[in-house]
Amino acid sequence: MEVDNRTILDKFVEDFINILEKYAKYVIVSGFVAIVHGRSR
């Protein structure tokens, strides 16, 4: 039996990436990544 160790955020990101790959050529990310990693802008 395989254990799914993904969090809700992991699952959301996977779904979001699948949507982006299907409908978008480019993505502008901005400061979101810095905020997620705990850095102030």
C-alpha cells in the first residue's frame, strides 16, 4: 500500500500547475515565492 504524504498545499500546487500547463504559455510570479519562503518584500 502506498502512503500519500502530500499536504493540501502540495495537492493544490499540482492542480494549479496542471491548469497552467494546459491554458498558459507564460506565467509572471512576482513576490509570491519570496513570501512563501518567509522573506519580506
